[in-house]
Amino acid sequence: MNANVARSFKLTIAYDGTCFSGWQVQPNQPTIQGHLQGALQRLTGESIQVIGSGRTDAGVHARAQVASCSLVWRDSPEHLVRALNTQLPEAIVVCAAEEANKGFHAIRDAIGKRYRYQLKIGGVRGVFDYRYHWHLHGKLDVDQMRLAAQRVIGERDFRSFQAAGADRKTTVRNVRACDLVVGPVGDDQAFYLSVEVEADGFLYNMVRNIVGTLVEVGRGKQTVDWIDQILIACNRDAAGPTAPARGLFLLRVDYPCSVLKSHA
Amino acid sequence: MNANVARSFKLTIAYDGTCFSGWQVQPNQPTIQGHLQGALQRLTGESIQVIGSGRTDAGVHARAQVASCSLVWRDSPEHLVRALNTQLPEAIVVCAAEEANKGFHAIRDAIGKRYRYQLKIGGVRGVFDYRYHWHLHGKLDVDQMRLAAQRVIGERDFRSFQAAGADRKTTVRNVRACDLVVGPVGDDQAFYLSVEVEADGFLYNMVRNIVGTLVEVGRGKQTVDWIDQILIACNRDAAGPTAPARGLFLLRVDYPCSVLKSHA
């Protein structure tokens, strides 16, 4: 290994988004990308760009965000993990580093992503979990929500579920799964519901807009067929409100095995 | 009910202590007592003192802290709960309000308390749970810790487990239970251990000092018999280090039924 040649890395990162102004670097704001780039600068003395698979908003969390970066590093990937973690705040942790092939790019090479959105229904305000749920009151018809969730599956134009003002070349995405998972009932009779959405890619605010829309159905304000009308409209105004950031977790980002150097 | 007569209330309060400078009011610092008194002032227009069963330190949490206060309130205790919660930050919630007999005092009338201290051993740094555990690495002999925990049970002089400089009339307390509870093993092979301590009352930092001492035994640096030597010494320097605040939860404060107005 030539000691001065930059190597490409795939980093897997978890964070609690509560106290950050989102992923992307912004002047004088605490951001995940900013902390990672700061950590790499302190370790290497170089200014290194860290590219995330997608920009998460302020308050959005990640269990396994993926980022790419290229740096001169003479030690093992495991040592890079340990070194980075000594330089990061407690709400950000690098879970893994793997050596990737030259040119690995966390956005361009991604082939799929999975998000989870967490809802808490009823019960008292939770002082230990309020950062991780959208807390709703009143009844929610989970069966109707589950039927509605089926309607967003498939390759569709999701323009209506994209934040107004966002500008992407194409708004067609392939949603592979939209699963509703009912969790345990808490001491206070609250119940927990997660919406997990998997797709080849996501538009800006897409999961939060799908969840806000499913909740309208769950509350009985709209019927299941409304989802079809929204998709046909190709207009953000047709869909329901945007669910709050705090309930959203980026669970996983998928890549072909061939991006890794260990791939034969 | 005379509309202008002050009524006594017993409030049960939960909080995440991470972002507060502890329970007790301090100028220009966010405190639990300060937020509660501010909420009552906004609701009633009066300056009302809220007395907690004990002062928790910065970073210490409560599942059921108890406080007493006296105020003119023309509505039900349930309405007081709802009104207070509209005025409190998300990390503080009033779980219950009950009308108490005149003169009810959260410190003087308490007959017992239970705390839980949470440890996480091994595994990766948890971005979603770091506020609620003391994260340790290396092996911990839980059986030895359990034997050591038995030695603090009973009516003893706990001066050695009191923070240096604290000044109480008597340092004798009756520890009724010191239970070690092993929790589930996490995905990352971390395991969770809680120490629950119940007593008629606690000295300043007593639980954190007991836990820091038990960890020394668990790490094999000290034997079980060391606990007896510490108790005999009546000197803070004899015991182990103080465990960090973040792992500590006030679980419960007990009072005789007779403090409540509903008591016949």
C-alpha cells in the first residue's frame, strides 16, 4: 500500500438528530456532516469532504446512514472507526468503516433505502421518548392505514409527496415496501406504531408526507382511495400534512457488494 | 369550597434531567423547580413555592419525583395536571396531582424512596441511550457485585457514602433493598445492569457513591468485604468513586396514605 495514496471508505453512522441542524454543513450550525469533517480534519490535518447518502433534516435520526470519503489513512478501517469516535459528540457514532473501491460515492451508488417513522398514540407525554415519536391523541384506524399504505407501493410518480419547491430530474420512485408495525402497549395505555418505507430512492420529505397522509386516513378524515387521487394529482397540495421530523429514522442504505474493496 | 382558600397538592413529576441544572432553582439556569414555579405563576398570577422530596442533581432523571405546593385552585386536580403540562417543556411532565391535607410537605412527610441506577456494559456508544446509562467497558462480575450489594442493606451509618462537605444531622439511614437487575443483551452484545436502592432516606450522592463502589468490586479491584470496611470508616475517602449523574433515576417516593385529603 502506497503510504500517500488516498483510500476510499464507506462509513456507517448512527445519530440522534435532536440537537443538530440536520446532516448538511451550514456555517455556525451544529451538523452531522460538519462534525464528521471536523473529526477527519483533526485526525489527518487535511480538509476532507464527507458525502452522505442523503441529507437528513434537523431532528431526523439515523441508525445506519452511509457516507463516502477519501483520505490518506495508514491504519485499518477498525482503527479509523475508533479514532473518529474519540472526536465525535455523544449523539453521533461511527458504527463501521469499510474500504471501498476508488470513486465510491454514497449518493450515486445507493440502490435502496429504508426509513422508519415512529408514532405514539395516546398515553401521557413521555419525557424519555419525546425526541423519537410523533405523539398523537385520539383514535387511529390502523387497518385503514394499512390498506392506504398498500396504495403507495410500486413504481409511481411521487411528485405529490415531494416538498413544495424541491427540484429533482424525475419524481418517479419505486416504493418496495410500506409496512405498518404495531408495537407494545405502554404502562400508560399508549400504543406504538411504526411505518417503514423502503424504496430505490426518496424525494425530499417523501416519508414524512406519506406518514402525514396515512394519519389523515387513520383519523377517518379521508378514505383509502384518496391515496390514488393524490398520486394522480402530481401536486403537493393534494396530499396530507408533513409529519414532524423527530419521528423519522434512516434505518439502512443499500449498495451493491461491488462497491467494497473486499469484493473479489 | 371557599374559592379563595389555598389548597395543598401532591404533584408527581417525571423528567429527563439531561438539559437541566438539577431540581433546585438557580438564577439564570434551567431547573425543574424553576420551570414548575414558572408554570404555576403563569397559571395563577401568584408566586408559589414548589417543594420537591429531594434535590436531584444536573443530569439526574425522575420517573416519579414528588413535590408539594399550596395554591388557590378552583378546578379539579386533573385540570391542574393538564394546565401545568401546557406550560412545561417537553422534558418535564406532571403525571398526577392529588389534593393533600393542609401542611403536606414533600420532604418532611416522605417515609421512603427508591432509585434506579442504569449501567450499560460493552457494546458500542449508543446515540439514543447515552443520556440514561453509565457506559462501561471490560468485564464486570455481577455475582460479586450482588454479594457486595447485600452488605449495604440495613440500618447503618452511611457517612462514607455521603458527598464530602455535605452536612446532615444524622448520617444513619435504613437501606431496605439494594437489588441488581440484569437486563436484555443488545444487538451489539452490550448488556444492561440496573442497581435499585430503596431506603427511608438518602444522603447526598449516596446512590451514585454506592454504585461507583459496587463497580470497583465488579471489576475485581476490591473484594466484597471492602464494603464493611467502608461503612466502618465513616469517611468518604474510604469508598469508591461517584458514578455519573446520567445513569440515575428517582423511581418513587413513598408517603403515608394519611397525607392525602381523600384519606378518611
